[in-house]
Amino acid sequence: MGGLFSALGSLWAWLSNIFDPLCGPVGLFTLFGQNTVIACGDTGWGDEIAGGLRVTITVAVLTLPLGLIAGFLVALAQQSEERSLRLAAGVFTTIFRGLPELLTLFIIYYGMQILLQTALAYVGYDGPVEINAFVAGMIALSIVFSAYCSEVLLSAFRAIPKGQYEAGDALGFHRVRTMRLIILPQLIRISLPNLGNLWMNLLKDTSYVSIIGLADIVRQTGLAVRSTKEPFFFYAIACSLYLVLAIISSAGLSYLDRWAKRAEFRR
């Protein structure tokens, strides 16, 4: 099994290098950055910035499904007939929409270490405990994303007429089947524009993970600035990378919006 994971890791590293838009065979830094401070290899900061771009994308892409699932569950809890669930969901969204994202990140990163160290102390382990920065960043961003996502989905739920639920009951559908076949397609179409805005915010919020030592775009360009004393140049590169990600995301969201409208029209 270890050999399989090693082989998959090697394959992933090879594919990442081939399709790297910055330091790949036809990457921008490879083609236009030779003999400059953004050259790929040991002579420049190209590889580090390319690695930071991969970290930023990875954090955002892995956070998105976690945040969507958690937000969906919180939105369901906010509509529950159980008062305790509604109260817990309301407290959750109030806290994590009210706290700055940076404070949430600190609470998760340092708080998880304290909780884990306390738990391990009960079983006799007194050594140091350190939480992986990537995991802590992903959890913190997922929590913040889910708090906002739940409000978007709750508004979308309320925009769906109650007759849609009654139609499912009339057809003899189980509640889960009604949700999957009738409610979810409408929920996606209604909430997609606002979820797209949350995704754009998530891309920007990934910059906070640099504070806890994760080597994303902001951290790598910051290291390059301290080494080369060229702040404007490297921060302009960071801005350009975030703008490119935003443009690609906007194009993808526009396509999804057109697809959702076509699907609704066919229905």
C-alpha cells in the first residue's frame, strides 16, 4: 500500500510540473522569466511562487465542498421543527459571521492544539502537540464559509413555494427523494449567484493562512520581497495571480449559471 501511495504521489508531482502555468515546460516564468528574480530553479523565486499558487488553489478547492455540506446542514437545522437545532444553528451563524476571519483562524489553529493537548494529557501523553497549518486553515475557512453559505441557502429554501414539497408528498416521494429530485435543482439555481460571490470571497480569504505559516501566494511573495527588496514587483505578481483566479472563476460561474438556466428551461 505504501508503494501505491508513493507512486501516486510521484505521478501527481509529475503532472503538477507538466501543467504548472508558471514553471512548467510552457509556463510564464519559464518562458519569460529567465535570468530574472522570477526565474524557475535556484536562481529565482519562480518555483516558490508557483508552489504558493498551488497551495492557494488547493486550500480553496478542498474548503469549498466542506463549507457547502456544512452550510447545507446548518440551513436545514435553521428550518428544523426542533427548537434546540434552530437555536444552535442561529448561534453558529451569528458567531462565525460576526468574528473576523483572522480571529477564527487563530481560534481554530491554537484552540485545536490546546484541546488536543488536554485530551492527550488525560491518557498520559505530556509531549508537545502541533496542529498541521493546512488542516487548521481548511477547517477555519470551511467554518466561515458554511456560516455565510447557510444564510444563502436558507434564503433559497424560503424562495421555493411550499407547493413543491406538497407535490412530492402527492407523488408518494420520501422526504429525501423530494429533496433530491424537486428541491435541490431549484435550490442550486436560486442560490448559485450568491454562492459564486462566496467562492470569490473564499479565494481571497485563503491569504489568511499565510499568517499561520502556510506557504501560499502571499507568504511566498512576502519572502521574496524580504529577500530581493522589490516589494512593488512581487506584490504586483501576487495581485495578478489573484486576479487571474478571479477571472477564471467568473467564467466558470457564468457557465454554471447558463447551464442552470437551460436546465430549468428544459424542465
